[in-house]
Amino acid sequence: METSEDDKLQNILTDIFLIALEDGVISKDEQAILQQIKHDMRSFRETIAKAEEDGIITEEEKREINEFRKTLLNNAYEVTKSDHVISADERAIISKLIKALMNT
């Protein structure tokens, strides 16, 4: 059975949440990153759904999806560095996000 894009994106969110929870605590900084990623993932999901509406993803739609990937990562990184300290957990979240976005 093929996994839908919604399922893939939900799995990414779950995996990232579990990384944040590995030490048993989700800090305020981690919570802020998770909220940003969740917000952007909703928009990313909408972008993908719009591109898939007609069953064909055009080159322009591919560019738009790729640009959104960059935006999503940049937004998460900006939240991460907002306090000028990037913790090991925050690095792990960003690393997982990069790997996940490369596979979507």
C-alpha cells in the first residue's frame, strides 16, 4: 500500500517531535521550532495538493515545491538561531528536517 503525501508529512512531524522528546523534555525553543515546522508543513501540504490536482506536476510546480522546501528549512533554522544558541536537540531536529525534505 502506497503512503499518501499527507501520511508522509505527518510521519515527518511525528519523527521530529520524537527527536525533541528524546531527552524527556521539550524546551520552549524546541516548542517554537516544532510550531514553525507544523505551520509550514500545512502550507507545504497545500502546495503539493494544488500541484497534484490535475495529475501532472509541471516544471513550475516542481520549482515552487522546491522553493517551499527551502523556505520551510530556512524558517525552522531562523527560529532555532533566534536565541543565538543552537542546542544538540535543535541540531537534531534541523538535521532530521533536512533528511526528510530531501525524501519528499
